[in-house]
Amino acid sequence: MSEEKAKDGPVVIKKYANRRLYNTQTSSYVTLDHLAGMVKEGVEFEVQDARTGDDITRSVLTQIIFEEEAKGQNLLPIKFLRQLIRFYGDSLQTFVPGYLDMSMDSFTKNQGAMRDRIAEAMGGGNQMVENLTRQNLAIFEKAMQVFSPFGGVMPGHKTDAQPEEKPAANDVDALKREMEAMRRQISELSQRK
């Protein structure tokens, strides 16, 4: 696939009515798994409806995520999915894509450091991840306050002026389970390299 990176512009993938995907650069049919591999390798591509020429990249990428989730690669927590659905039709809907882009960019920039630190001190890995997550959330909340009308706070988010509620025991247990799942995923990722 390295030859795909060398060319200028995104690789054009045509999607036909029979659901087949055709890579116009390599003149070969590809699968969703192949496209997922291209994404992981950083190969830019655009998926076009072969009949109309419409850009359908977003729906194909969403389909890849759906397929990965169906395989048991549960990356998106249910709480996140519910919150995301709530934003459809909301007055802040237009700000969500930028917010998510900013969040993922920050996470991506920090992932190498996170892997290194967790690998160095596996016993203290939870605390480091928690601290990094808290720092990122604080940055994101401050950024989102810019988008909130009259400097308001996003629903469900705390400010320094609001008293912090103590989480219920079951919330803490849920967070511990999520942290353990993250630790396993990071460990699996570090073993793959």
C-alpha cells in the first residue's frame, strides 16, 4: 500500500450498486477491511458513488466503524453513543464535529507518550491515564465554553463554581472496568508492534 501514499491527492474508491468497492489507483476491488487498513496506514481516500459521483466517504467510514464494533472491537462506549445521538438536531450540533476533531487530535498527539508511560510503569498506569484524561477534558471543556451561548457550561459538565458531586459506588466501579478494558487494549496494541 505504500505506493498509494506516494501519489498526490486522495485515492478514489468507487462504490457500485452491487456494494463492491473499486480502487481506481490500483485497478482492483477492495473490501471494507482493506479500507480500514488504508486508514490505519494514513492513506487518504475518497469514496464516490459510481453512478452519481457523490462523495459517500462519511457513510463508508461509518460502516467500517459499525463492522469493527460488530466484530467485538468495542471502542465506543454506550454512554458516548447515547450522548452523540442526543446532539442530532440540537442547537450545538454544528459544533460537535469540530469538538470531536479537536479531541481526537489531542488524544492522537498524546497516545505515543501514553503507551510509553504505561509500558514503563504498568502498576501506576491507571493514575497516569486518569491524569492525562483529566487534563484533556479540562482543555476541551474550556474550548467548548467558547461555543456555549453567553459563556455557559455544556450540559453535564462541571465548572469550578459548581460543587463536585461524589460519584456513586457503581459509577466508580464502571470507571474501573473501563480503565481495565483500556489497559488491556493498550497492552494488546503495544504487543502488536
